[in-house]
Amino acid sequence: MHEMGIAQQLVQIAIDSIPRDIENPKVEKLNLRIGRLASVVEHSLTFCFEIITKDTPLENARLDIDVVPVTVHCKSCDNGWEVTGPVFKCPFCEDGDVEMLTGREIEITSLELADELKI
Ligand SMILES: [Zn+2]
């Protein structure tokens, strides 16, 4: 279950981003962006998150996951489009040097502390 490693990284980043001058910080909500191709199972991530955040400022924080669609860009004809299936050939020039722009990210967009201070 690779979600455990991801959860640990996210928690570490979140804890590091809490300003040190806040006493007993409590995170209410963690906003995440996770790409459709990042292979993260949402309920597994939530499960791991709940286990490892016990006795940390993130205990009981909610995870708000924004699923990022897969978008690609064709370097040959400069078109960009959203991919919904496994086909990665350019539909405009039928060929192309295609690169993925979004769809694999796993990142924290923001976290909300209990006193409504936003970081
Ligand atoms: Zn193209």
C-alpha cells in the first residue's frame, strides 16, 4: 500500500509548513491536488492519514482531495487536450511528440488551521 508513504510525506510537509510561533496548532482541513494518474486510492490515503496523524497537529483533520485531470501537450502542433482514456497519440496531428502536463501530481495546495488562519 504505497499510500502510507504518500501520507507520511504529506503529513511531514504539512507539519513543516505550520508557522512555529503558533502554540498548539490544530489543522482542520488539508487541501490536496492529486492527479488522476498518480495511482492514489483515496480511501486508502484517508485511512493511512488517520493512523499517522494521531497525536500530531493534523489529528482529525479532513482531507479535501481535488482530482486533477490528465492533460497533455503536443510539441509538434502545440495543441493541448485532456486525456480520458489510455490513448496518448495527438488527435490533431495524429503523431506528435506528446508530453504530460498534469495528472501525476500529489501536492498540498493549502491547509486550514482551526482558528481560521489560512496558510
Ligand atoms: Zn499534435
